[in-house]
Amino acid sequence: MTIKTANAETQKVTITLPKLILQRMDELVPARQRSRFISEALAERLALEEQLLALEESAGAWPDERYPELQDEAAIDRWLAGLRQSWATPGAVEHGDLSA
């Protein structure tokens, strides 16, 4: 069964939930708001899964040897400090002066 709402087309589905999860939802979510709650929770989880997939697919896109300034946390901190300092001192990074 497909239902049109003001926001989007929806479709009824049957799902099975663990009793504890359903009890927790019953305590926190009013009965007439469960579909919206589940939809929003699922949308958030799907967005997270899509981000993780994108990260996995792009792993290695920046080879370490081409970006030594990002090789470890200390190097990243130094690079960020220099970048941030360049915002206060125009041209510092272009001239190699990170202490200006």
C-alpha cells in the first residue's frame, strides 16, 4: 500500500523488532509518531553507512609519499598550525615562513 503525504510518497512495510527495542520506543515515542521516528532514525543510519562506504572506496586516493605533511598526527598538527598562522600573516605559507 502506497500513501502520499505532504512531504513524500510513503509505503507501508512490516518489520520485526526485538522486544527490548520496541519497549524502549514505546516509552519514549508517542504512538502516532513512531513511523516518523523510525524513518528519521533509519535515514540517519543510512547516511552514516553511505559515508563509511565513501571513505572505504576513497581509501588510498592520497598516497602517503605525495603528502608527507599528513604522515602522522604530529605532522598534521604542524601543517595545520602553519596553515592557521598564514591566515593571520598573509603570504607566510607561500614564502615558506611558518614562523611569521
